[in-house]
Amino acid sequence: MFYLIGLGLGSAKDVTVKGLEIIQKCDRVYLEAYTSILTVGKEALEEFYGRPILLADRELVESGSEEILANSDKEDVAFLVVGDPFGATTHTDLVLRAREKGIKTQIIHNASILNAVGCCGLQLYSYGEVVSIPFWTETWQPDSFYDKIAENRKRGLHTLCLLDIKVKEPTLESILKKKQEYMPPKFMSVSEAADQLIQILERKRREDNELAFTEGSLAVGLARVGSEDQRILASSLSEMRNADLGPPLHCLVIPGETLHPLESEYLVQFASNSENFTEMTKSEGH
């Protein structure tokens, strides 16, 4: 059997009882280590599970699925995923590959950022399409995620923005020389995401485009959701540009133009300034 097991978002203990029992009986256990990270390392998981874990980086998952699935028709293999197993399309692909080979599969679900984002008080059924904000480079600065936020806003919906992470990314030099050299891990913060969004607003303004939101619009920053030191901040987008919510992982929410009274009542506890929060929500129709 090939098991895809969600680990939740916080500590080693966030795994379900069902998931833990399967991990402890499997012949091999892999930890997917590039679409997301836990706030604890592999060693903490090994200690809690009482067994060794093999790290599965991007290269192994995307190019070496044969190795991961090898002998799964005769052995029990577990593939551990931070959050929920279907939080990334890569994992859907693994399940399809396993089934093509006639390997039995079982999915063990867990909490993911897609539902845990409810901790900020914005109601889950009022979210629109989720977007990903990638790191920009000097020569590559896409802004299609802005258009998706704009579409959600038109429909009165909130937007969860998942922020880029770079783990075991090859350097340009290593690609050219075909040598294995990697850049240091890099995780986008809410301040970097807010900065990129503001730069897009400035571009749109110069082009005389109607803006879906402004620097003064409400934004919600979240960090390390599900952990004991989780942080939530509700502020204007311009304030978020200078916010420091500490270590990764971060995500950003751009709320819809109108909040439900219960959403406002809950969200204000995370406001950088409650008076400014009240004024900001009034001006946006909240």
C-alpha cells in the first residue's frame, strides 16, 4: 500500500492517530520537504514517530517518483505531507502514478492552511480563488495574481495568498555547469508580498487602470498558523509592507470589500490600531 499522510501545520503531534499508526508500521517513510515546512525539523518527527524518515526533495518527488513507489505493491510506503495531502498538485500526480502501476493507495487527511486560515475570523465560505505570490527577480515580475484578487474582490470574496518558498533551488551557475549547487532556503514574508502588491498598484495607477484595492485597503498577515507562536496582524496594505511577523511560514489575506459584522468583530482583535481599523473598514464599505 502507498499511503499519503497529512501532518497538519504545527508540531510533530499534529499527525492524526490513524496517520501515526500507519507511519509506525510502514517499511519506508518519506517526508516531502519542498512545498511546505513544519516548524519542527525531521529529527523531531523521527523522535516522536520512533523511526527513521527519508527526506523527499523537489528533485526526488518530481523526477524520482519511481524510487518512492518502488515495491509499494509488496511493501507499505508512507509519504508525509505538511498540511493536507491534496494541498499541492504534485501529490495528486503521485497518487495517479501509483494507481497507474496498480499500487493500492490510501489518503489520510489533516488540517491545511486552506481551512486553518479561518483562525483570523474571516469566514471560510466567503473566500474566492486561492492565489500564489512568487518571488520576483529583476527580469521576471509577473502580476497575474493581482487579477485573480481583483476578480474575488468584485464578487465580495476574500483572497488567501500563499507565499513563495524556495527550498533546494539550483543556482543558475549549477544549471549551466550541470553541477549540483543550491541556493540557501528562502521564504517570502507578508511584508515582501505586500511590497510586490503595492508595486503592482503603482504600475496600474500609471496605466490609468481602475484599482481593485489600494495601499490603504485592509490586509491580514498570518505567520506559523497552527503553531503555539502563531501571529496574526490586521492592518492596511501599506503598514503590512513594514510588518515583521517573525519566522516562516507566512500567508496573506486580502479581504473582500464588505465584511460580515462578526468578521469585523473578530478581526479587530488583531488590528495594529483599532481606531484605524474601524476607519479603514468604514471607508471600504465594511
